Amino acid sequence: MRGCGTSPPRVLPMNDWQDAEQHVEKAHEAYEAGRLEEAESELRRALALNPNQAEWLFNLGLTLTAAGRVADAADAFQSSFESGEDPHAAIMTGVSRMRAGQPEQSIDWFEKAQKLDPSAPESFIHRIEAYRQLGQHDQAELMFYLAQQVDSASPDAHVALADSLLDRRQFEKAVWCLREAAKADPEMPGVQGRLADAYAATGRNERARQLYLRELRRDPGDIDTLLRLGTLLVEMNRFVEAGEKFRRVLEIQPDHAEAHFELADLAEHQGIAAEAITQFDVVLRLDPEYPAARRRLARLLQKRARPDDKGTSDTLLRRELVALRQRPETFAPGDVADLGELLLDAGMAGDAARVLRDLVSRRPEDAMPHHLLSVALFRSGERDAGIEEARTVLRLESRYVPAMHNLAMGYLQDRQWRRARYWLRQARRLDGDDASLRRLSLLLKLHALAEAAGWVWRFLARRRAH
């Protein structure tokens, strides 16, 4: 731990002062040994004796940061600042607020730090990241230029702006910023990895692979870089090497859910369903809310179709429905469509219709959600509503053959033979080789024959009656 500027301590009895100093010394030893709970406890005992000691409050913030408690750390750093008005405490308060998901509040703290120390570029650099999190990229660029006025070669400022540029998919500008950062500090952590990200995003995979490897030579245990390299290797069809990288992450951190997810994805990509199922199951044991894991596992179980698989996959889908109701903002439209299709495959048409109605309200001009909703409505017995949705699909996309098939089937079930034949003809003009359309055509012919036979029978019956 390191301290910051301190305010004059209040006058304490000698014994209390010595006790407080002993607690601080013990906290330092515990922190260095990685015993963070003990370090926090000792610091709080010291602060109980002298609550306004800025240096101890600052070190408490560092301890809480190391423990991953960023919101509590922000409070400690703020108390440190209020006791000593040190710019480092203001910076750390802002950084902690930003890590806690409060970028707007963090900006106020970075501005306070700038006022106290105008010659330091850190307040501008951190504001680049804060504005980036807020999506205010023009302001992020302004902060970059202000940082350059203080330190024109600042590698941190270039990296922070590069992250903003990567978010906006301005890859060539991001590459320039990262190269400038690497010139200023060739050993700066993360620069080569970010360069690799930019090259991978523009399809220069081999160059990206080399840069990821360069980053790993600097830090062989960098989990994020191992994962990104593994993902790139999957894209390059270098599956054995990709698996090695994901397993290397698990050697470092055996309970790393993302590494297990990537191994599951790799196994599914290679057609090794049993291994993919095992790995997805591990992911959900480690993190029951891991994005997409429930849906991916449910789909694999549906395909495998063992006797006990349906119960498990249906349970997974019901949990996904609960998650969608409780946290709809975490589901992208593609996720909702995926869930709707899985529910249809599971025979849960009513649930699928409810999910897909919500998707249609979010994407009214997209034909696919309307088509899926049409299928769900037909299967749940709401034929008229299904027909109306299929018509909506064709208003949006006039050559959408599956919607024509559904209309023909719906009218057939309604015994509206002429309309059914019309939509079947339209569909077969666009796709004459579709097997489902051939089956539907045969079904209509059988209905026509049955109708003709019924007419002949009725005609003969009337003749006999006369």
C-alpha cells in the first residue's frame, strides 16, 4: 500500500496513537501477504481511533479495490480526499466510481483533481474513459487533445482514445493511436493486445495472432489475451491451438466460466456434442446466469434427444423465460428470437408466442420476428392471428416463401381451398424444389380428390332419390 497527502491528525493520547500505528503496520503486512480481510479489519481499527487520517483512508480504499469492492473503495477514497484534499485521492475516487458503473459522477472527481494539479495529465486521461463509457466520444476526443497539451507523448492517453475509436469501429485511427503508444512505451501492458484486436476486426488475422503472441511473451499469464487469441484461432480454424489457449486459462484459474464456455463453443464447432454439453453444464454450475449458456445447452439437448434430455432442456428454457421477464434489457433482439425458436422446437408454442409478440413490438419492420410469431400462433391454435402475421411478413418481404407456405396451410385448415392453392402456386414459383411445398401440394390434391368424390357421391345420392 502507498499513502497520499495527510491532514494534521487530531491529538490522541500516546497509548491510542501507538495502538493505531500498530494496527496500520499489521494492515500493511496483511495486505502484502494477500490477507485482504485482515488488512481491512486492522485499518478500520486504526480509523476508529483516528477517523480523519487521510493516508489510512486512502490505504483502506486500496485494500477494498484489491478485494473487488469498488463501491466501498470509492467511499473510502472520497473520505480520504475530504480529510486531505489530495489530487491522488480525487483521481482514485473517480476511477472507483467509474468502475462501479458511475461514469457521470467520476467526471466531477477528475475535474477536482485537475483543479488541484493542472500539470498532471491523469485527470484528462481518465475522463477519456469516462466519456467513452457514456458514449460521448466527441468529449472523449476533446479530453485527449487537452491531455496532449500537458504531455504530447502520453501513451495512456493514446490507449484510452484507441479504446474509444475501437468502440466506433474506426480501426485505422485506433491502430495509429496504439502504435504511438507503443513508440512512447514499448513495454506498456495491453498495447499489443489492443493492436491485435484492431487487426482482427479488419480481417488481418495472422498479424493479429502475432501481436497476441507478443503480448503473451510479455505476460504469459494474461487471461484476457489468452481468451482473445483462442477466439481468433477458432476463426482461423486452428482448433487444436485454440483449445490449448482455453485450457491454459483453466490451468491459471480452474473456475473461469468464460474459458469453459469457449471450450464448449469449440467442441460444438467441431461437432463433439458430448464435450460441448459437458462444458456448458460446467459453465452454468459456475455462473447460472452466464449469457447464452442456457440456450446453447438446451439446443444441444434437443438435438441429442435422449429420454431425459427433454425435461432438462425444458427446465433450462423456463429459467431463460424467467430471466427475460426479470432482466429484459440483457436480451438483445437476436437472443429473444433464439429463445422463441427453441420454445417452438420444445413444443412450448404458447410461451413462444408471448416472447415473440414482445420481439415484434421491438422490431416491427423486421420480417423474421413476424414469421416466427406466425408459426407460434398457428401451433398454439390461433389460426386467424397466425394468418394475419403471415400476411404482415409478406407486406414487409413479398418473396418470403415460408410465410406463403404458412398461409397456404392456414387456408387449407380453414377449408379455403382456392386461397390455399393461390399461395401454394406463388411459393412454388419461387422455390419449386422445396420438399414441404411438394407435400402440401400433394395434400391439396388429396383434398381436391376427396372433394370431387364427395360431389360425385352427393350427385348419385340425389339421382337415386329421384
